[in-house]
Amino acid sequence: MARKMYTGGEFLTNEIDSENVFTPEDFTDEHKQIGATTEQFVANEIRPINSDIEAKNFDLVLAKLRECAELGLMMIDAPEDYGGLELDKATSMLVMEKMAFGLNFGLTYMAHTGIGMLPLIYYGTTDQKERYLGKLISAEMIGAYCLTEPGSGSDALGAKTTATLSEDGRYYILNGTKQFSTNAGFANLYTIFAKVDKIHFTAFLVERTSAGLALGPEEKKMGLHGSSTRQVILENVRVPVENVLGAIGKGHKIAFNVLNVGRFKLGALCVGQEKFALAEGARYANERHQFRVSISSFGAIREKLADVTAMTFASESVVYRLAGLIDDRLATLDRDTDNYYVEYQKAIEEYAAECALVKVFCSESAARAIDAMLQVHGGYGYMADYPIEQLYRDERVQRIYEGTNEINRLLIPGLLLRRGIGSKSMPQSLAERAMGDFKAEKQLLIGMKQLYLVFADETLRKFGDGAAGEQEVLTTLADMVIHIFALESAVLRVEKSFTIVDQKKQELNRAVVTVCAFRAKQHFARAAEKCAAFLGDETLLHSFAAAATYNADTLLAAKRLLADATSHAEKYIF
């Protein structure tokens, strides 16, 4: 039965039926097979050479990218007409999640198949796709994305790189420097953004062999030592006019729409990192003995295992819920029309706020999870002999790239307010309809949604058209939305499968939702308190205390149940 399609932001004002939410339990045999293929490839081909990759053996990385291509893992997002498979976003996210266990290689793969290939897939002409896409799919060519500059990061449109049409009208001549370009050291095709006549922000496909294109040295980074990050320096680089990507002056559309998918893919990568960290922490906790017992028997350690299990469950739930939302929307499009990718981009843009919140939630959950599991290792977690040390270093940049989490926090409420989701528009009868096995969590969610709408409405009332400039207030609104979506995703996921799983799984499901609900309420309350203070209205906090109630008297038992199961399995249990 087809799922009902929900529009972007609709979760804040409408009742969402769990049957209409995609979850990891809905994976088909094809999903599972591709996931298993990726997992085996990473385990057998990438993990054993991690030290070589960390040492920047990029020849080996390129060889493994080609092996990856031979398995079909570069074909997932590419159209069938050019040798791709054009599979659903659930498949794309699952492969990305499994690639996370490859550490640096996972980022290299993500950059190539995401921001490296998607601009061409979405905006390329037939000629451009025929020339380049097949080579990118086979990894004969590797893609890189060049947006950031030494003086412009979040302010992408402030770029200084210029493009000037040659006198004969055959070339654009590019000058400027691009900063922090992933895969730059071994890429063959760069998507480079420049301003035509210093005004019109435009994207260009630029080949590595172009005269005047040079690379800076490899950046000396805190983490991700095994990924290539270099400047791309352009000195009078002549780019054929047929290599303009999209339309002149429309580069911002390409940059920002591709970043929506990039944020989404990063969320999936973070899910894999959380699972990796949890497995490392649980295994070490069982092996490490202090006071003649394994440290996995200590309550302080057990609580960390339980919390990370719940964070991972929530992260996984939001990623695949969003995959379902986007897949359902894309399924309504006609692939045979000439403007298919125009409509495709509009469909993804519909969920730009959800892409941003998934990026923020998952990258910050991964940071907390990895930090907690390093702490479980004690002093050994600080030693390079243990994978958690590298994971800790590598993770940090994820709250910076694909748009800093600060920028994404501003985007979330901004996009929702522009959609008109900033008034007291939730049906009053919704709270009365909270029923079923997770009634308490649903009532909490309804209270959180109602309060968000009140706070958003008050923000608009107080600041009017100037609300977009009230960044301190907007970030608190963003945190409210993020934790509403995360908790609801977890609740709907367990509700959907609750009656068809065995008693043991039901107990675990109930336990993980209890932990997720308690954490979400804590984070929401902190954001609401700060927002009320910013707005100068203490009555809003009284509303919060009355509406967002939750009895978590089973919290300790829930955490102990999750910790026991995770410790026994030595891996993520859901």
C-alpha cells in the first residue's frame, strides 16, 4: 500500500500516521543486499588498509574507488540512460551509512558520489552527461566540488573568483582560488563556482588538465588525514562555453540544492559512525577490567552505552524517515519529461528544512556518541592504536562543512516561517487523539509542537519582518524543531512495528523510546527557556510546564535494559 505523502514542515501542524513513515524495518531484500555488499567491501577491502589511507596513499584510494565502482556503488544516484541505476534515496543513505566504517574512504566516496556527481546529474546537458557521467560512474574520473574560498565560507555568494568571456566567445576565463576542496588532489573534474563579469554567480565543469589550473599543497588537518583537501588555484583557465553548468547567473541554485542532498548524506554517514563508535565502546567495556570486574558492569559506563544506543536509534530514524519523504515525493514525477530534473530539484527543495535539521541532529549526535565511547576507553581512547581516536578527530569537521550547524540552525526556522508554519495552526483536538501504546510520548510531542508554534508566532509578532535577523532567537526555535522531528521519528518507528515484533523487541522498543523522549524533553526545555528569556515573556515558560509533561519513572530500568542488550551484542542492537 502506498504511503501518504507529507509536505515539508507538515509534521509540525498535522497528525502523522506511523504507517506513512519509512523506517529501517521497511528495507526490502534489495536494500539489504546492497547494504551487505557495501559492508563486506568496507570490511574486506578498506578497513585492512586504513593505515595506508591515513598515510595519504592516494593511488591505493583510487584503486579502491574503482573496485567500488565495479560493485555498482557509484551508480546508485545516476540516471539509467547514462549507465546508472537511479535507485531510491533509502538505498543511497544505507550505502552511505555502511561506508562510514571506512572512515576517510567514506568521506572520499561521499564527496565523489554526492557533491562531485550530483551537480552534473541534476543540471548537466545531454552533451555534458555523455562526456563525463559514465567516467564518473566507473571512477575513471573523480569529481570534486569547489565552492568555498579563502574569504568566503558560509557566505558562498561573496565569492571573488571571476569568469570573463573571451573575445571570440568560445571560452570563459576563470581566475581565483578555491579553498578546502575535498578530493582535489586526485580529482579529474571540478565543479567550480565563479562570477561572470564579477556579478553573475555561475557553475563551470573544469577538467584537471586545463592550462592554468594548479593545486595547493595538501592541508594539514586535525583529522581526515586520509582524504585529500587542497586549494584549487585558477590563473587564466580557459573553460569552453559548453562547460557552463546550468544557466549563467543561476549557480546559487546548483550550490544550495546540491547542498541539501549533501546534508542529508552526511546525516547517514553520521549514523554509521555512531554504530561504529558504539560497537568499539561496548567491546572495549567488556574486555577492560578494573577492580576485578569488566567495566561494562559499572552503572556509569552502562548509562553511556544506553544513551548512545538511543541517540543512534533517533539518528537512524530521522535519516530514513526523510528518505521516505523524498522518495514518496519523487515517485510522483514523470521521468520521461524534459524538465524532470527541474521538478526533481523542486521536490528535494520541498524538504530543505528537514535536510538541514537531519544534518544538525545527526552530526551533533555523532559527536556526543563518539566522545562518550572514547571516554569509555579511558586513557586508551586517546591513543592512536584504537579506532575511536581517529573517529574522534575525523568527526569534528562534520559540524562545519555542508554549511555550519549555526547556518543550518538559521535555515530551519527561516524556511518554516516562510512557509507560514509560524502561527497557532495546530488543530486543538489533536491532543485528544493521542492513543495507543505510546500515548504518553505522543502527548509530549503534541505539547512540544503547540509550544513551538506559540514561540514562533510570538517571534513574528515581536520582530515582524525583522525576525530573520534575530539569530539568537532563531537558533532556539531550530533546536525545538530538531528535537520534535527526532522524537517523533523514533516514536512513529516503534509504533509502526510494535504489534508485529516479539515481546523482547517490544521491551527494547519501549525502552529506547523512553530514553529518547526524556532526552528530547530536556533539550526542548533548554531551548524553550532560552527563547522565552530572549523574547522577554516568562508566561511562555508556564505554558511549557503545563503542556510538555512526561512521566519518565521507568527511565533507569529502560537504560539498564538497553545497556545489557548492547553489552551482550557488542554492537548496535536495532
